[in-house]
Amino acid sequence: MRNIKNFISTNMFMGASTKQGHKIATKSREIVKSLIDEKTKHLKPEERSIVERIVHSTADPEYADITYMSSDFVDESLKSIKSGKDILTDINMVKVGINKYPGKVQCYINHEKTLEIAKKEEITRAGAAMQVAAAEGFDGIVAIGNSPTALLEVLKLTGKGMLNVRSVIGVPVGFVGADESKKALNETDIPHLITNGPKGGTPVAVAAVNSLINLKRLI
């Protein structure tokens, strides 16, 4: 990657496209860095940029403490993005937040087969949607921002060789099953990013994906 450290240090504008937007984003990033710099200094520049974007998007510095990435997460994710592989999300809110990606961003939460499977197997629609994705031949990055059951279904399908996953952003939010599903992901050899505990959600998943897309442009 060319000059990525300098780029991240001076040119990450969090999607800003106007002079005023750049000014605001730059100031915001300076504040973020002042809050979490010591906590992220051990990370690679690419990893730091992801954590900074998550903190910027959530206005919550605690994410610098609870965000964890496997050693191969960034490299494998960027390979997938560079190859134009699909991105799969658990809900449409995550899907619509992902921008400037030339590949396909898929969400099957409202697919007719999803409801059929959910009713038949008595599981959540988010979990059933992962089965539909597998049947549709999904190949790429999975971003789970809300549903622990979707994340667990991804792990099950991947373990059975039914879902081709390049990496997983597993940041479901909540007090029922979220932390457990993330711990389960962390115990696999799938390249992954997680947030420890109940915190997570759409803004975190979107920030992680968009940060990767931004990094891809530097390859």
C-alpha cells in the first residue's frame, strides 16, 4: 500500500466532500485521535484507521478498548474488496449505509424465501436470510450489525462449507446473545472484527465496511 500511513494521518475525511465538510471532519478526527491515540498506538495504521472511524461514527471512545481484529482481517478483507466480491449485511440499515462500493451489497432480510425458512424452522428472519445468501452462492465479506442469530447462522453455514466467507464484521448489539455470538466468532479461524460485550450496531458495522472501502483505494 502506497503512503498509507501518511494518507491516514492527513487525508481521512470520513466521507466529507466540501471545504466545510473537510474542516469539520478534520477537527473531529483530531479530537478522536486525542482521545484514543494511546489506546491504538499498538495497532497497524490500517487497523487504527478503522477504529478511529468507528469512534468518530459513534462518538464513543470506548470502542478503542473493545474493538478487536484478527491479524488477517484487514488483509483478507481488502483482497475481497479489491476482487469485487459481494458484501452481505444482516439488515437493510447496514446495507444503505455502505457507500462508494462498485461491487454488490446484498441483504436478504426481505426475500420471500427468508420468511418461508423463518416460519418453517422457527428462527429469526435475519438468521434465515443467511441461509438464503448461502443458497444464492454468496462469496465475500459479511457485515452483521444487529442480529446475533444471523452471526451464529453464518458460523454454522461456514463451518459446514455452505457459505463462502472471506471475512466477518461481527458487531451485533444487545444484551441477549450478542456477546456470546461474538465470542463464538472469535474462537474461529475466520478473519474477523468484533466488539467485545453488548455494544455494536449499524453505525459500527457501516463504519468498519466504509473504512475498508476507503483503504482499498490506496492499494
